[in-house]
Amino acid sequence: MRIERVQIRFTIEQRHLTDGGGKPIAAEEHPVTFHTFEAESADEAVRLFVKEDHAEVIGNILKFPGFQAVATVRKVSGVYTLQVTPSSQSLRPQA
């Protein structure tokens, strides 16, 4: 019997908190960006984002019911908060 892995499409909202020097972001033209990943879980979606964006998770990935999560990441350009939510009700079996 073969077990199929199920992929869920997640949207990650990335909000810029501080600049590279640690100062709060006052006014930025695009303080929020959105990214899409397909993963088995919200924390896997965060890990995919971190790998692709060359970031580092600060602390823990906080998981919530309903495939949702929140994480804080550090990149060269500063510190960001990530809010992860499912963006599709469609579950797709992975080939």
C-alpha cells in the first residue's frame, strides 16, 4: 500500500519589522509582501520560505489550528514576521 503525501498551498505574508541595524521600519513603500508555497504543513512552508529567501528563523515557529503559523525571520535587510495561512482548500496529492 502506497501512502500519498498531500500538498497544501500556503500564502505567507511577510511584514518588515526592523532594518538591518535593528531600527523599526517607520515608512516603507512596500512593508508587506506575499509569497506562495506548496507544502505538507505550515511549518514546512516556513522552512521552504527560509531556504529560498536565505533567511534564518528566530525562535520557534508558532503553529495554530487550521494549518496556520507565525514565525519571525532575520535576513540581511532586517527582521520580518511571517503569517502563514492556507490559500487553497484543494488538497493535491504529490506525485
